[in-house]
Amino acid sequence: MKKLFLITVAMYLMLSTTKSYSFENREMKGNNVDKSIYGFTVKDIDGKEIYLSQYKGKVLLIVNVASKCGYTPQYEGLQKIYEKYKDQGFEVLAFPCNDFKGQEPGTNEEIKEFCSSNYGVTFNLFDKIKVLGDEKSRLYDKLISSEGIEQGDVKWNFEKFLISKEGMVVGRFRSKVKPDSDELIEAIEEVLRKQVSE
């Protein structure tokens, strides 16, 4: 009788543990952190690893940039909106990319100097990446496949992804949309006004 009791208790404990583990896994998979960009690590233009989780609670504009493109003057507009909204928790994250007709051929050092001397850039510049093909950045793979926006590959330099305070992609703007256009400004201001959800 005692042996039967011990076996029953052991089976109960095993089942309880299994159930608890499965529940935790479901919770983790359903968590918004998995849908946000906060799980990614990138390198800045100086080669330092940056955890995107450090931007929690901020509104981000992620842009693939290039120095020899017809849209390159948009650096000026990006700097302008960064200065206007940075004190409200807004950041621009610029990722140089050479995927479109070789329009970003320089080294990180050359890109950094170009942005500083020509456009007075003070927002965050990152390591040169690929946004197309098999070597596509994991971050960009996430951005272009996010729910609620137009999906598919980046088509050219200076595409813009708007990220909420929870790290979710909430807007996508093609290259022709200027950083200081009414369309983008209104979207940024709307996301800035929203409170972080519990």
C-alpha cells in the first residue's frame, strides 16, 4: 500500500512539472518580446555590439542609408527630425548598405566621416550590412516580414521603418518619402504620443 502511494505521488509530480513547463513555453512564445526587435544585437559603426533592447521605451526610425545615392540628401532631413524629437524619446538608427548599385562603397570610417562633414550627423550610425539575399541582416529579415505593414524586400536606399516604444514595427515608408514630410512627421508624432502598454 505504501509503495503504491509513493508511485502515485511520483507520477503526480512528474505530470505537474511537465504541465508547468509547457505552460511557460507557450507564454514565452506568445510574449510580445518575441515579436519585437529587442532580441537583436547589432554593431555600431565603430564595431561595438549594441543590444537593441537598450532602446526600450523609445520610438525608432530604422533606415538603410548610402553616400552616393540620389536620396543621400535625406541625411539632412533625418538629422533635422532627430534634433526636433530626440528629447521626446526619438532615435534614428542608420544602417549603411551597398546592395543597390554599389552606392555605399566606403569603409565604416569613410562613411562616418562623410556623414559628419557633409550633413553634421549626430544620430546613430551602424556597421554596414546587407538587406538583400542570403546574407541579409537578421534584423532586416524581421523588419520586412513584420505583421501590419507592407511586406517584402527593401527596394532601394533610404527606406524607413518606424518602431513603437514596445519595439514593434508600426510603419514602413519607401525611399521617396522624405524624413521631414508631413506623412512621416505625423506618424512619428502619433507614436510618440502613445503610452507604453502594460
